[in-house]
Amino acid sequence: MSGITVRRVDFGWFVRPAEETGTGAARVEPTLGYLIDHPAGQLLVDTGMGGHPDVDRHYQPRRVPLGGALAASGTTIDDIRYVVNCHLHFDHCGGNPELSGRPIFTQRTELALARTVQWHTLPELVDHAGARYEELDGEAEILPGVRILPTPGHTDGHQSVVVTTADGTVIVAGQSHDNSTAFTYDALAHRTGIGTRPPWIETLLALDPRRIVFAHDNAVWTP
């Protein structure tokens, strides 16, 4: 669709402890958001890392504040009109309170988890002053050329954003996978019929994406 583009936003990095990597060693991971330039206004997918002493001790984050991250991507907080969080963990919705009043598109399941399950996220990032949620029950077109698709796994309410641009489909897959290599494994499992993969992989690949981008990997998946 003409006039729609997708840009990366760098929110810094954190250290995933060895017990969470499955490799026996700690790993530094980027925290990335994505800015969708749209004729109806700019939409931000994920808003950076929230802060809490326990979180900081565990993950040692190095944050780029929302305003600075957006400035580096050529825009401002005031220019953001819409927000999508792929899910509501602290490292994906940290800047939401600074975007008070904007509609935040989230799966109803994810919002319920964030409000009821202890340690799912930081509560002050969810029900902050001026929070305005647009609760979704599955797939939805939120703007012309911008669709939400549920991609549960990392959390039950995880969602990805499908963007139709002039040069093809871009999927902002958030943390559907920790990295593009993990997505490659699932895509190959689908193609070959060997191994397990989430059922929604078929839906994403059927969209013939030109590229797929992730929240914790600078690498981009291409077909």
C-alpha cells in the first residue's frame, strides 16, 4: 500500500541470564520497536523497557528513553498516534505511560494476563494514567493495510503486525521467536513437514512476506 513504511526503533539492550538462554551462558539482546509511517498517523509497535529495581538486577538493562529512541528514528512522542504491544512484558510496554491517551491495541487475553498473573509484567506500565486499550479478540485490521494476527506462544496473548507496503508485506513479529534463526527453523519445519512448529506459521508464510522483523534480533528474516 502506497505511503506505508516500517522503520526500526532502538530501545537499548539487556542481558538475558544463562538460566534463560538454554545455552549455559548469558546473552546480550537488543530491544527493538518498529515505527509504522501511515497516512492516518504514525503507529509504534512496542515502546521500550520499563524500570524496576528487581528487573534491573536481573536483566541489567541499558535503556534508550522513548523520546531519544524516537528522535534517532526521525520522529517525536507527539507524532505517535497509535500503539501496538506485541505483548505486555516490561521490555515491550515500558514507554506506554508516556503515550497516554493513544489507543493501545492488545489482545484481550494478554491484557487479562497482565492484570491477574503475578510477575507477568510491571503493573504500573499497564494501568497507568490515561491508558486507553482497544481490546482485540483475534485478528483485526486496525488501519488500512495494517493487520493484527495472534501469534501465541511466548505469551498466550502475543500478537504480530502485518503491514502492506508498496514493496511487499512486512511482518513485525515481536517475540513470536527470540530471533530470526528460530523462525527459520519453524519455517523449514512447515515446508518439509519435519518437526514441530506453531500452527500460525502457515498463516504468516501464506502472506508471502518480503521480510519479517523481531523485537530481540537485528537480523531480518527473508524468504
